[in-house]
Amino acid sequence: MRTFALFPTVVPALLALVGACSSPADEPDHLQQPALVRNYHQDAKAVLDRYCTGCHTEGGIAHFALSNYQSAQAYSSLIRGQVESGDMPPWPPSDEGVPLRYPRKMAAEDKQILLDWVKDGAQEGDKNAASRVTIAPPEQPLPPRADLVLDMGVTYSPNKSLTDDYRCFVIDPNPSGSGGMPEEAWVKAGVVKPGNQLIDHHVIVYQVNPGAAAAVKKKDADEAGPGYTCLGGPGTSSTSFLIGWAPGGVPIRLRDDEGMSIKKGSIFVMQVHYNVHNDNGKGDRTTVDLELTKTAPPYLVFQLPLANPEALKIPAGDPDAIQTVVAPVSFVLKQLKLPGNELTIQSVTPHMHLLGSQVSTLVGNRPLVHIPKWKFHWQQAYLLQEPYVAQGTENLILECHYNNSAENQPVIDGKKSPPKEVTWGEGTEDEMCLSFLGIRIKRPTP
């Protein structure tokens, strides 16, 4: 049944008389269906629940909740600005790179629904009306089986005198025995379970090789309180990256034919970055579930750092300083003592500090992961949808951009610092140009 707009004259009466004899082709162009007005319960709520309320919930890491109409309406203008800019939901990679697993980017049609809702006045609508929006759930792997649980063992309260508190906790899976892993195993999947998302900003779990276990335990013993300070990493190169978490992160599951090796006698270090601005005084006790197998997989996965620390120099005041790191694939294969003429990459984890503005990890001219607007507080490992095979004739390239202008300096003790030359280092005011590449290799047979 058609609905006709009404004129403020006697014309509608005449139209009503002749309407029964008129065909649809006789209808004036201006007699159209009324425009759809978006409201919270039928439209915006489904979009917010899909993309936002994982963090923007009561007790979550975000500064405010978006889990009901009152809160969503109060922040509707902010929602519009963040969605239009692409800053929220947080998914820094651009579409220039290869397809990635577990994306958080908001679909264009869902973005438009939110923007239309705000434009239409952020109305509530009927809470009993059915939703007009159907959104596919986020891509997520199967939760891991908890074969090995890594527990900090304490509830830690971050140091409020620091802007960012990076703390490493040593975890020995067999402290009462000979120490370390009782036997070799392979990680198939894992999930980090943050103990307090209001202050947990990111978590990285490292395997520490048996030969470095004593030195790491000494670092823990030499510093007062639980764990030890560890901006940038666990403080030893004899480690391998196992699993990480950032707000909105999901469990990691490798392909059926892959695994990450854990050597007999290894221990673990859990690095947690605490955001002290949101400290609610309840402390944190984060745990990690790892799904293990004792059957060696056909392929192993390990992390290859791509960096050139000695060459990193960012001039004072430079608004777009650039460091480019180039590593021929043939050279990498030789250094890793890998056979053949191909290097297979299955993940990319870029890393910079506060001055970073954009970063790209490429093979030749092909970006794997390109982040056009770097955010220090949104860092994670990006798993490629399909492993990327780099040829021996190509180059691995890492390009880091930095804004070291006077306007982009950190505020310390209430005062903006003057620009200075910045080099490589683990401190907050230092910088890094680093990208971990997840390398997939065929497991060597004895």
C-alpha cells in the first residue's frame, strides 16, 4: 500500500476521489515514502554492541561506557567525530596492506548507520521494537584449551608516579622441580585474560630460553616489589615472542599445520603495560591460557625482528623524520640458515614509541601492514589472512615516520618538553623502528 504526502489545501480531497482510477505512473514525483529516521534501539545499538562495547562498558578499559541509550546519546557528538576520522573502533592498518585476520574495522554501511543516527538527533526510539540492523559477528578463532596456565602469581598495583608502567613478571611452570618446562611442547593457540582492563593496556608473553632463565630471575630478585621494570622487552635477547593482547584483542590460533616451539627448561616472562590514568585501585592479576601439543607440527612459527638501531637518529624539530630499514631476503635466509630461495611471512608486529606518526612493513613495493596514523596505545600482532611468500630477489622494507616538532613533544610535570635529537632506546622518550615478522618454516627433521 502506498502512502501519499498531504498538501495543506483542498487538493488532497480531489486526489482521493480520483486515486482509485489512477495508475502508479500517474503519481506526482513528490509523492514519496518518508525518509527513514534512525534511532538507538532499532539501529545504533546493534552497531555499538558489535564494534564498541567490548571496551566501552562498565569497568572496561575505555574512559566511558556506551552500553545504554543514555550514555550513547551523551557521547553522540564524540562518536560521530571518532567514527568519521576512523580512530574508532581502533583498527590502525589501512586497506593498502594484505588482508588480515581478526579485523576490527567498521564496515562502511555500519559506519553510515551510526552517522545517520547522530545526524537524525540521536533519538532513542522504542526499546521494544525489533532491531532493523543485522551484523555478522566478529571473526574469532576457537578458544584455546588451557593446557598451560601462566599466572603472574600476585595482584600488582601500578606505579602512579609513572606515565606508563611497564612491568615484567617471571613465571616458572615447574618451580618446585628442576625448573622450567618439564618437556618440549608446541603452542597451537592461546589467549591472554587481562585481570583489570581499566589499567591493562597491552600484554606480551615471551619464552625465555633455558640458558637465560637464571639472569631473568636475577633481574626480578634485584628489584623491589613484584616483577621488574621492562619498557621495550624483557631485558634479554634470548627470548621468543609467544602471544600478545591489546584492547579488542582476540584469542590466537595458528593454522592446523603450525606450532610455536617451547624448549624443555624454558621459563616465561609476562610484560604488562599499565595505563595509570585509569587506575581504579584494584590492581591487576593477568593470566594466559596456552593450548599445547606434544606432537611436532609440520611447520614452525617464530618471530624475526626487522630493525637497525644504530642508524636511528631523529633530528630535533623535524616534523617528518624517516628511517628506512632494508634487508634483502637472500641475506635473511643466509643469516637464518634456511634452505631454498623463499621466506614465508604469516604475521607482522610493528613497534614505535610516542613520536611515531606512521609505519609500513613491505616486501618490495607490496605493503604487508601499513599504519597511516600510528597510535602508541594501539599496538598488536597482525596475522595475515594467508602466508605471504617473499622471494629471494626481493627486499624486506620497514619505513618509520616520526613527528619530532615542538607541537608533538610529551608533557612532563605539566610542561611540554623542548624538541631534542632522539635515538634508539627503551625509555619513553627514546624511540624505536621495529617490526617483528612471524616466519613460517618447515620443521627440520632429525
